[in-house]
Amino acid sequence: MDELTVAIVKLAWFLVILVIVAIITYRALGAVDYSKIFKARSTWQIRTLVLLVSIIVGGLIAYIFVEFISLLQNIIQ
């Protein structure tokens, strides 16, 4: 495969994993009671924080996965 195709495949995998992990993380973090940390009536701040943390965790896991697959491909070749 040429470099452009490899880059597109990596990007596609990254985005798919990012979305899946971010959704799972968002649902998991949504089960936590944040009322002891935040003030009353601060739901949008809590949701924003949970969303950002979910995206960051999803991005990290997706990056690690894509780099791991690239490493395995380099070892096999």
C-alpha cells in the first residue's frame, strides 16, 4: 500500500476507536456522583468536564492502539 492509503486507514481506525471509547467512557463517567465536588446547579460544567475527559481518554486509547498496530506491522515486515 502507498503512504496515503496507510494514512487514511490509520485515520479511519483512530476515529472509530475514538468514538467508541469516548462513548463508553462518557457513559461510565456519567454514573459517578459529582455533586460533592461541584456546586449545586452546575450541570453544564459537569457535563462539559465529563465530555472533555471522555474525548481525551478516547484519543489516548485510539492513539495507543494505532501505534501498536503500526509497530506490529513493522515487526512483521
